[in-house]
Amino acid sequence: MRCYDRLLVLMPSPVVRLNRAVAVALAEGPTAGLASMSELDDDLGSYHYLHAARSELLRQVGDVAGARVACQRALELVGNDAERRLLQRRLATLPQS
């Protein structure tokens, strides 16, 4: 995470903050990653990667309903057919709540 902290000094962008949040999730667990992501909605609300990453972390903490909502939002925003298919497969594997 120190690399992302340094990168944020050089390039303080919301996308770098999202990447750092994913690194936090990998290092400290999904709950910590979700907390880091919580402040990104204003800047990245229309960025499908935010919602896709959030969906995965919500799935990891057992919030299936939240994971479905986040994945559906990512699907609404995605523009790439290959990524759309991946998100559709992920959504299909989430249990119905």
C-alpha cells in the first residue's frame, strides 16, 4: 500500500484511490477495502470498476444482496462486451437473496 500512498502524492486521482482500496482489501481484508471505497461514490459513481470491485468485496463479507446490487450497477455502466459477459457470469453465480 505504500506504493499507492506514494502514487497518490504524485497523482491524486479517484482511480488511484480505488486501486489503493483494492490493495487495502487484499492486505487487510474485504471490510477494510470496503471502508476505503466508501468515499469514492461521488467521484466514481459512474465508473463500473468501482461497482464491480465493491460487488466482489461484498460477496466476500457475505452481503449477497449488496453484491448483487453493486454487480447490477456495474452491468448498467459497463461499455465493453467482454467485461459485460464477465459481470453477467458473476451475477449469475451469486445466490438469490
